[in-house]
Amino acid sequence: MSFRAWALAVRDSVRSIVRSPVMSLASMATVAVSLLVLAVILLLAVNLEYIATTVEQQVEIAAYLCASDDENPACENREPTEAEKRALVEAVKRIPGVEQVTFVSKDVALQRMKEQLGDRKDILEEYEEEGKNPLRDALEIRVVDPNEVKRVAAQVEKLRGVSEVNYGKEFVDRLLAFTRAVRLGGIGLVMMLLAATVLTLSNTIRLSVYARRREIAIMKLVGATDWYIRRPFIVEGVLLGVVGGLLAMALTGWGYVELVTYVQRNIPFLPMVAPQKILGNLTGGMILLGALLGSTGSIVSMRRFLKV
Amino acid sequence: MIRFVNVTKIYPNSQVPALSGINLHIARGEFVFLVGPSGAGKSTLMKLLYREEVPTSGRVIVDGKDIGRMRPQMVPYLRRNIGIIFQDFKLLQERTVYENVAFALECTDVPRREINRRVPAALELVGLRDKARARCVELSGGEQQRVAVARAIVRNPVLVIADEPTGNLDPENSWAIMKLLSDINQMGATVVVATHARSIVDRMKKRVIAIDKGMVVRDEERGTYGYEL
């Protein structure tokens, strides 16, 4: 298969696209829309998963200690003394399965929050004065096996001086279930869109086949191989698909960069996959998929309309 | 060159066979007229030669190959050795004479240098060298058929098939085309011409095979058209 034959095929397919601009644009747009939806769903799923794993890695139990104004009646409206706090740390350490216990005073907690907020830490300024800190002292408990979290948490909750116990497992589970739902629903939706795209493409190619039916008949008579005859139509499908894919990724890429910038500025503690980490692969994938859709569309139309 | 062994062709949705029990032998280098009334089966016989159709039963052997049993992928390579000419020329009207002839070579991956050498030679042979740059729509019927002949022979085929090549032409142009086919035959190609052109058949004194109702009814060396329409 010579270079010239390919060059001729590309020339012919570009001519076909130019000859029916409306249909060609419609097919490119269809490809772009389907791939755009697919890309958005993929980005959503990837980010949800990223959030879930980030949180999962951080799964530890936070045991908040009683404060003097605590609503939990078990606290009896008193804050544990320094000695009681130290004893509490020791008691937690003795629970089987506990790996590490860290005492985090409310001052340290406030400091951390400021770090997380980065540029916008000024909103916390008024809490820095003595006695205005709304946070509570806490114990951060890491367990050896994440599956033990629930049991350890229950035991910690029973200890005197502990007001409330939190752990992220439930949140992580719900998040992962949601991610799966998004994936499944997304795949269903995308499958339908892709099928519609292949049909639109095949109709466009069919027009090209029809416009060149005389040429095709002559090619067959003079001994052109079936692949020679099919080639320009496959190239046409691939071109339409690739342009559609590029269009989709231009929009998705721009949108995602904007979104990540916005999130970093306004919800800084929400982890998101950095654009430069994901957009490259996604673009490659979408272009390949566009090419695949285009060639499938061509093959479908040729099976139906070009008896070669 | 060509051998038909008990060839029968029945088209789908048809009770009457288009051809029945045809036995034929055409030697390499022969010139043969195929005559017969419309619907007698001439075109079907031609189509079997370049495998546009396959026989329902029997064998069609062209250049030593049983083409009825040929794999579909091999058909293009069969056709590269056969030049085919039609009544309606089958040219790309918007393209030039040169482009039409070159097209047959281009779409079978012949190198450019070879194309540049062969196309002018073919146009020279049919006397259209000076019209190479004219578009086909601008040509007369006779000239268009000569373009088609040039395209058929540009590959030096061993077999040239012409189905009613003069059907759309006046007597003078018809005669010129037949003369051309005769020249090609002189150069070594086997030529099979299906025709209604009585006067030409009678004057050229070539082998005549007459077909009627799907059967060979007459086969004469140096024959004549021989029956009333």
C-alpha cells in the first residue's frame, strides 16, 4: 500500500467532506457531543474516586473530648482536666488494634484549619482571640486494620470524657457507591450516544458513497481492490471522528481547567485530580475513540450501501 | 482463453434460465462477435466473463482459471487482465480524457512513472493524443467511446470485452471503434464483442456466435449476422 494511494484517499475524503458540509458538520458535532458527555462522566468518576481514596487513606477516628458547654449529657458540662486527658490517651492506647493516638488541642486544630484554607485564612481571624476558639480538643486515633475502625470507635465512645466519635468509613463507602452509580449510569448513557453517533456517521458516509457511485462502479470494473475502494470512506469517517474528538476535548479541557481553578480558590480542601495529570491521556483516548467511531461508521455504511 | 462447460445461469426470482447448457471455446487471439436478439443472454454471457455474475451451474474458465469458483478477493486481479467496454462508455464526465485513462491505473496502485508512460501511448493508439486535456463532457459520442477503449487497453489486457460498444454511435464512428478493436486483436488480445451492428458483422467476416433464448444456436468461422431482427 503505497504512500501515493493513501494521499489520494485523503484527498478524496477531504473532497467528500467539503462537498457535503452540512452533513459533515452534523456528524462532527454528534461525535463531539457524545465524546464530551463521555469525557465529563469520566472526569466526574475519576474525581469521585480520587476523593474517596484520599479520604480513605486518611480514615482515622476522631474522638472529640467534652467541653464545658457540651450538649452531650454524658459530659456533665465539664471539660476533662489535663491529667484526665493524659489518662484518656493511655486508655485509648490500650484498646486492641489501635496503632497510634495523637492528642490534638483545639489551638492546634485551628492552626491546621488555617493552613488548609491557604489564602483565605483571614476568615478565621476572629476565632484566634483567647476563649473564642469554637473547636474542641480531640484524639486522632489510627488503627492497624481499617476494617477494625467501627469496633475501636465504639469502644472509644464509651470512655469517660469523650463526647463524640467520628470516622470517615461510612462517608467513603457512600462515596464509592455513588461513584459506581455514576459509572454505570454514565456507561449506559454513553453507549446510547455512541450508537447514535455511529449511525449519523454512517449516514454521512453513505451520502459520499452515493455521490461517488459512478466512480466506484468504474473502480470495480478496472480491478481496484475492495480495500482500495473503501479506503477514502474510512479515512473520511476517521477524519470526522478525530475532528469531533478534538472539539470535545477542547471544550472539556477548557471547562475542567476552569473548574479546578474555581474549586481550588473556593473549596480548597476538596481534592481534585490536577488537569495536567489527566487531560493528556483523556485527549489521546478521545481522539482514538473518535477515530474508532468514524471507521465503525464507515464500515457500517459500506456493509449496508456498498456491495464491494 | 475462454471455455464454457455446461454453463447455466438462472437469476434469482426468475423461472426461465438466462443461459442454459452453454458449451463454448474461444482460443487465445480470436476475435468473436456475439449476436442475438435483445434478452437472448448476450449480456449475461459477458458478465460471466468478468465475474459480474457467477454461473448457477457449469464452469467458466478464463485464462486457465475457473472464475465461478474464484475467491471474491481475487476478482480485482482477474479484472486487471480484462478490458471492458460498454455501450454507455462509463466515463467520469467531469474529468479529462487523460484523467479517465489514468484512473484505471491509479486505482490499481500502478506507479506514477508507469502511468505517465502508458496513458499517452494508449491515447495515441485511439487517436486522442491531442484531446488529452479535454473534459469528457466536451467530447462527441465517438470520441468518448475511444476514451473508453483507451482505458480498457491501457493495461495491455489479454482479453477485451465489449458489450454493444457501438449502440450509441453513428455508422461512421461505429466502424472506427470496430476497426480499433480489430487493431487491438491484431496486437494479440482476445476480443469478444456483443453487438447488434449487422452491417459491421457482415463486413468483418469474423467468428460469429449467435445466441437465442439462452442457448447457442449458431457458431460460424467467418460468419454473418444472419437473421432478421
